[in-house]
Amino acid sequence: MAQETCEVKVRRGESVDRALRRLKKALDKEGILKTMRAKRCYEKPSEKKKRLKNSRPSNPSY
């Protein structure tokens, strides 16, 4: 598994809070936060199938 990294350099005169906000935006943009939350705990294969099935758009029946 490739290690995903994201780097934010604190600018001169920039507060740490603003730098953290930029880091969070960068992590969210790359999708790293989403994968970290998903891998926080084990997901059973049946739960994964159920989640994927519910996330797919359903075909409307005419």
C-alpha cells in the first residue's frame, strides 16, 4: 500500500489554526480523510456489500 502524504507549509505570519484548516482541506481534497475514517475499524464483507449496494443509484422501474 502506497503511503499517502499531504504537505502544508506554514507561511510567515500565518496562524497555526489557519495552517491546520488548509491541511484539512488538502486532506479532504485528496480523499485521505475519507479512507482513514473507513479503515478506522474492520468492516465485515457483508456490511461492505450492503454499504455499496445502498450507495449505488437504483434503477427506476417504469
